[in-house]
Amino acid sequence: MKQLDPKAIWLFCFKYLLFSLIITAFLLFWILPLIFTLLAPIGMLLFKAWIQEAKEIMLIFAILIPIIGFLIFVFAAFWLSYFWAKLSYKNYKYQIATEGVKIEKGVIWKHYITIPFERIQNVDIYRGILTRLLGLSELHIQTAGYSAGYGMHGGWATEGSLPGLSANEAEALREELVTKVAGKKQGL
């Protein structure tokens, strides 16, 4: 089975990093203020005397702790995203077999997909901003009877998606699929 272009690691990494930043923003703006609101009266009672004596130290900590915490978070989020992207890349494979397109993906939960040529309706190439910056393309295989919402890899979700192909590989793969599907009863 073939693997995606090695630059797909960066495509996955940036998408996972963006996802983690969205989750973090949700936590920072919705969950943490709720927790601080509930715990503030208890904290004020316990540390009232200490706060009055150490206002200067509190001011320094009030500035430094969020900055250091943010830098640690960004560093950890980047490396965790990169690590998960490498695992995703290693486990994302595809093959054009005699019966159809085979796709294997997933790190924890493995997905084994076989799309028969008879069910393929359309083969699209998607190039978003990030994929164009990396010189990559995404191949979307649309089939009869499959409907889904917006996908993680951009565009509407399709039954078969190959993110992180080189532009030339995506064009060649699309032409090969169109040729194989053209001889079938259904499809393109």
C-alpha cells in the first residue's frame, strides 16, 4: 500500500494544532471563568490576609504566570500535535486494487475502507490554503448513497478522502480512477 506525501505530516499537525487551540479557547472563555466564579469566595476567605501583605509579589506573579503558562501550553500543544500527526501519517495508506480503492487510516481506531469502482460517482481534487502552501492536494472520492457533514480535512466529507497527496500524484490518481470507473455500469 502507498503512503501519503511526507509533507502531509505538517498538514495533519497544523490541523490538530488548530483543533487544540479551539478547544483551549472554549475552556478559557467558558469553563475556567465559571470555575473561578464558583471558587472565588472560598479563595478570598482563605488568602485575604496573605493577599494584603504580598501585593507586589502578586502583581509580578499575575503577569508572569499567564505568560509562562501560555508558552508552556503552546510548546506542549505543538509537540503533541506533531507527534499525533506523525502517527496519523504512518497509519494512513491507500491502494488502487482490482475491486476498488482501499484506504487504511486511524491510530487508535483503525478504519479499513474499500470503495468499489461501481459506486464511485465523482473524484474531486481539493486544494485549500494550507494544502497549497505545502504543495499538496486532497483527493475526495464521492460515492452513490453516501452523505455526511463537513469533514475534518476540509470540504464536505466523502466516503473516500486522501489528504496530503502531492499535486502530481493527486492528478494521476484522479485520472486512473476516472479511467477505471468509465468502464463500469455506474459511476462517472
